[in-house]
Amino acid sequence: MQGLEGRIAVVTGGARGLGRAAVERLAAEGVKVAILDIQEDEAKAVAEAVGGIAFNCDTTNETQLAAAFKGVEERFGGLDILINNAGLIAPRQEWTTWTKEDLARYAEVNYIGYFLTIKAAYPLLRKSEHGRIINVASRTFFMGNPGQTPYVAAKGAVVGLTWNMAKELGDDGITVNSVMPGQVETPGTSAYNPPEAFERTMQSQAIKKRVYPAHLAGLIAFLSSDDAEMISGQSIVVDGGGLLH
């Protein structure tokens, strides 16, 4: 990718799954990476493996976010790329069983946490000449998956946030996009789906191959690069042509 060598990125939820794949791909492109995650030991191990740093940080906690971004600035001197990935995955259950507290929790982590992280990162990103924000959303927003009401709604809010922030931060030269995975096998999704579920999903795709975290990481690297400097406010699905949106 053009221009990634020497850039600085923060990846939230970078200890596992899609976040870890993004960390590894960006590091392979020469990016200095900081991980923000509540899985402290795993985050440190991943960061050490790629020559990065890690912070124990809950993205819904503004005090912890402020401390983490201060640490990024002290260690790396700035910030160019923010990957908002930390979130909760919902099991499938009868929609009437979801409670007010459930909806609030998914909104807090999967949407409000993204906003708070952008807000904390903004003072550093606006100083960059190559500011990039990539939010991990979900194609479930377009599909309205039954049984996952709070997750679908919160991921829809991420799309709205992406569109709004693209307009808000455009004058600062910061691009804001979202990537939308289909059913990708990660530790989180595997907890709620048997192996055959991923095979069934694959059969409904135009390209009948499994989608892996590395495929999302490739798109994230592209959107982080100079090649994507005029792409903003977009929500791009990576699912092998399953949705055809």
C-alpha cells in the first residue's frame, strides 16, 4: 500500500479476531501499532510480536482513553490511523427477551465507545496530514438479522456515525469509512455459531470461499493508505458477494 511505512495506528480490540488481523497486517505494511484492549495480557503479546505497544483500556471509559492516547503520543509522537473495532457480539434469541439494559449495553460498547474513541483520538489525528478512521460495522445492518436486535441496531448506529464523522472531519483532511464483515470465523463468532454455520453462509456467496479476518485486514490497510485518500463516508461489505449490496 502507498504511504503506510512509518505511519502510526491505534487498533481497539486488537488482541483477538478481526482486530488482531488488522494489527498484523498494518505492522507488515510498516505501520507502528498501538493496541487498546481489555484483554491486557493477550494485547501485550500481540503488540510485542509486531514491535508495537498495548494499553489496558475500556473504550467506554473516557479517563482510560485519554491516558491511552497520551501514552501513544509519548511513545510514537502522534497518530495517523484509528481502527475502531472493540465491541460485543450478540447471541440469537427471541426479540422480546431483550431488555432495556441489553440494548443500552450494546449501544454503549458497539456505538458510543466508537464515538468516545474518535473524540479522544481527534486532537492527534487532526495534526496528521494523513488522518484515517476505519470503523468495523457489520453487514447485519443491511440484513436485519432476526434474534440480534441490540447488535444490529448498534452496528447501524456505527454506519450513521461513519457518515456523520466523514462530514464533520472532512475539513481536517481525515477520511472516515466503515468495513462490514459477513460471517467471519473469529473467537467471538465461533462462541455462538457451530462450524457448519460458516459453511452454509459460504454456499450463499458469489465466491464460494470462506471469508477470513485477513480479508478484512487487507481492506483496512487499503483504506488506511494514501491510495484511499479520496474515499470517505463509505461502508464496504467483505463477504464474498453474499449480500451484493
